Amino acid sequence: MTFIYLAGGVAFFVVSALFVGLCERLRENGQ
């Protein structure tokens, strides 16, 4: 159960990082 929780936390962190990177890229392209 702990492994699943840890994997979920890591996956959430990775998705958040990718989402922020995508927003920054779109913002730069917008300007």
C-alpha cells in the first residue's frame, strides 16, 4: 500500500512538472 501511495505521489509530481513546463512554453509562444 505504501508503494502505491509513493508511486502516485511521484506520478503527480511528474505530471505537475510537465504541466508547468507546457504552460511556460505556451506563454513564450504567445508573446
